[in-house]
Amino acid sequence: MSYSKIKTIIRTNINFIYQCIAKLIVCVAVVSTLSIHALQATSKQDSLIQEEPMQGILLAETDSTQSDLTQYQPLGMFAILLQLSDNQFHFEQKQASYSRSWSDLNKLGNACMYNKFKSPEREAVAYFSQKPITVYPPLRLIVLKKNTGIVAEPVDLENLPALMAGHIGVVSSRSYGEKLDHILAQQPQNFYVRSGMNSTNKLIEMLIKERVLGVIEYSAEASLVTDKIGISAEFHAIPIKGVLTPDLGYMACSKTPQGKALVGIIDQVMATDEFKKAFINEHNSHFNQEEQDLLKPEIDRLMQW
């Protein structure tokens, strides 16, 4: 074979190799581009999934048409929690009585309740927020202003005058704190127990109509109820013997993975500076100066979290 033919064959083979390499480079580039697009699509899909808010149910004694806790109202810390959550969760309010709320909490799986006392018994069936979402002055015996002086102050619920026995309204299955819960359990005959929907509102209405002589409630809450039910009245708040310290209300959620996740987000939001600032402002604007002075040490302590 002549040298020129060999040279021609070599040149042809080299060109063929170059063509194969060029095609391989094109194939690699195409595969890389497709992989990048696939990764971007997956990342975008994951982002959309992450941005989808968790769905929760807020169990409340009142109907949302009467008192929507997801919308702003006086001391409406739950609405503020939602506002500052950066759309991490969404809640639908569902009406349930106090007793029904606790039984439905874990049946629903993704439910929460607002402003609840924390106790070992309740922690066994619910996840609680690390910090309280509200701080209230101590519970009082609310009577009509015209009946000021009906009992000595502070009132001793363990030694009530015969006139008051059986005429102090309380809500069935509601916790009033360790001290009062003990009295209610030991002397049930001294209290009128109201159950069912809107029990708190109904008791205040009964007080105004003088069907009961007193109701155990927060003074600010009693005034808010009159606005809700559209009846004007003047009240007098009587201190209760042995009930001296502010009450802490927590978020309580289902003892399920969904409930734990909801509480986790709640704790994150409540730890932000924005929520702490709103917490202080709402409590200062909701209570009078005497109550603010009473709450200040507890609020100052909570702001250290």
C-alpha cells in the first residue's frame, strides 16, 4: 500500500473520531441541560410544597359569626399570631363546647384551642405552646354594680352566705385554675353549672337578668361579652380569696404529629421580636392601669424567653 493511501486512511479515521467526540460532547451537553431543568423543576415543586400552609382547626366556644378569633379583636393574640406566621399555617374556626373541645381535639388530629390553662392532666392529652399566648388578671366574682356589697371582699367561696349558695354561675368542663377547681369539686352545690354552646355569654346574660347573682369570670371578658350580646350593664368585680396571681393562657393542640407540628410553628412565631412587641402592646391596651401594674412583673418575666 502506498504512503499516500495510508495517509488518506489515517486522515479519514481521525475525522471520524473527531465527529464522534463532537457528537458525544453534544449529547453530554443535552443530558446536562435536561438534568438542570429537572432539578430546577423539582426544586420549584418542593418550594411550592413548603409554601403551602399547614391546615388547622381552631376549636372555640363561640361561633365565628359572633366572635371570629382568626380576625382582630381586643386582646386578639391568636389573630396576631396568624398575621405574623408568614402564612405557615391557616386555621378554620369550629364551634364546640368546653367539654366537646377536649374530646374532639385528638379525634380531629389537627386541632388547637386558644387561651387554655396548662396542667399535667391536660399535657397528657395535648401539646402546649412553650409560652402563654395571654396573661390575665386573676379571676373575679362578677356581680351587678347595684349589688356591690352583697358579700364581703375578698369573697370566700368556701364559706358563702346562704343567699349566694347555688347562684354563682360557672361553665361546665372549664378549668378555673387549681384553687377554684378544687372548690368547685368539693362544693358543687354552691354553683350553677352551665353547659353547651356559648355558655360564657349565656351566664353573663343570666347575670344581667338576675337569674344568677354572680359569675366567675375575668372582669375585662365580662365587659366584652356585653358588647357581643348587645346588652348594656355595669358590673363590679369582687376579688376571690386565695386567687391572687395572674392567669396564663396557652395554645393547646392535638397530641398527634400534625398537632406537634402546629405547636412547633406557634412557638417559633411567639419567639420573634414582632410577636413580643405585639404581646406587650395588646395587654397594655386591653387592661386598666391597676390591672397593668398587676400583670407587669409576669409580662416582664415572660419577655425574657
